[in-house]
Amino acid sequence: MQRILEEIQDEVRPLLHRGKVASYIPQLADVPREHFGMAVHTVGGEVFQVGDADHRFSIQSISKAFTLTLAMQLEGDELWRRVGREPSGTAFNSLVQLEHENGIPRNPFINAGALVVTDVVLSHLAEAKKTVLEFVDSLVAGEPVSYDLEVARSEAESGHRNRALAHFLKSFGNLHNDTDAVLDAYFHHCSIAMSCSELAEAFLFLVCGGHVPGRDQPLIRANQAKYVGSLMLTCGTYDSAGDFAYRVGLPGKSGVGGGIVAIMPGHFTVAVWSPGLDPSGNSLAGTKALELLTTKTGISIF
Ligand code: GLN
């Protein structure tokens, strides 16, 4: 596995300059495109990594998998009254579908869906921002995980589309809390800074039937872990989910910070980071790296 990761790092190098760094969040615009990191954590506790795998970056929408897991813990299937489970086929921050579908977002991984999930979390937890951070932090050993307050502030100042989505949801009665409170929590979740190695570690519960390795009580039930994984496969990379599934063959969740986490149930988790994005907002070299991983190892869910 180590040799394969090193080969992948060499092979994707020419792609690092092809992607476009997310600039609509000003604080992310200056991240150098040269970065590349990749980490694999196996269910047996082995860790393989290359490049900038220990460098923390903005996890952005990867956080949506954490908040969905929390919402499932807190609310179970009730959640599906307010958000769908179908791929959107539209951009992650699109407004058009929401009007057609009466304020019920297609899935929990597009921004509109994640805002509803955040609203659910806020309704259940008195100190939601603190609790979400503690939840994510509890999934990784080592240095405490934290919010990048500069990134959160930068997105709060420039996040007009998300504000529009939140108010639109509110107009349909599908946000129960104050829109500013939901947006504030959402921007903070997106600003969490983690490394590839930490992300791969944090997602292990999804390849272990909902169990965090070494813990007695499962985080979520095995069928709920299946649900999160299935949604990652069908919706985790937005309007590229079909192409991502075709090329990579693993459920994945991306973020505009350039990170992608993918899971191989029963075997391993993998996280990759390269800030240059493709037009759908997924890491360009990162997607290629994951495609190479499943091609070279011959391991995918198919
Ligand atoms: N915070 C970002 C936004 O809401 C997250 C988007 C993403 O990572 N795809 O636009």
C-alpha cells in the first residue's frame, strides 16, 4: 500500500496545477495548489500516508457527513421528512431545485440539505457548535480538532448563496431555528481544520458497521452506517457523483477545501487533499488519486 501511494503521488503531480482553488470563500483563495496529501487507515489499525497527509486544511463539506451522523443519532428516520435521499444533478449550492420541490432539499449533502441537518442538530443540542466540534474531536486521537475562525468569518461575510438558501428554506417552514443561528453553525462546521490522516481516522466508524474502533458502544447502528455510506456514493460529490462512482468505485465525500474522504467498508478509509478543484467543486487531482488507488489495488466496492 505504501508503494502504491508513492506511485500515485508521482502520477498526479502534473495535475496539481490544473484545478482551480475555491475563491468564493476569500480565506481559501490563497491556499497553494502544490499541496498533495493522502492517507489510508485500515480497520486493522495500519496507517499509510504520503505528502502533506498531516497538514490540516479546511474540511468544508466533508463536515456534512459528521453532522448527518449526529442528526441520525439524534433524530433517526424523522430526518427524512425534511430532506430527500436522491442525487441532485445540480451544483452543491444551487437554488433552483428547492423552489420546484417545495423547500425539501434533494439530499443532506447539498448545501440546502446540510442547512436542514444543521437546523435539526441545533434543535436538539443546547450548545451545538461546541458539541459538534467535540463529536468530531472524539473520533481522532492526537491534537484537538478546532474551528478555523478566520475561514468561518470569511464565509459568513461572503456566503450570500447560503444565506439565500437558508431564507428560502425558512419561507417553506423547513428551518425551525433562527436563520442566522443555523448559518453561523453551518459556517463553523465547514471551517473545521483536519489533516488527511485525521479524516481517514475519523471515518473509520463507517467501515466498521458504525463502531469507532476500540469503543464498546457503536456511534450509530450498522444500518445507519450503511445509509451514510450509500448517500456518500450517490450524493457525496454533487453533480459529479455518477462520474466519481464510475471512476473510483467507492463512496466519497468531498469539500471545496480540496479534501475527499472515501470508504471501503470492512477494509479501509482513505483521505486525499489537493486544493485545485474541478468544475463541480471536487478536488481534481484528489479524484484521480482515488481512481488510481482502486485501480492499482483492485479493491473497490464492485
Ligand atoms: N462551506 C461551503 C459552502 O457552503 C461548503 C461547500 C463545499 O465544500 N462543497 O459553499
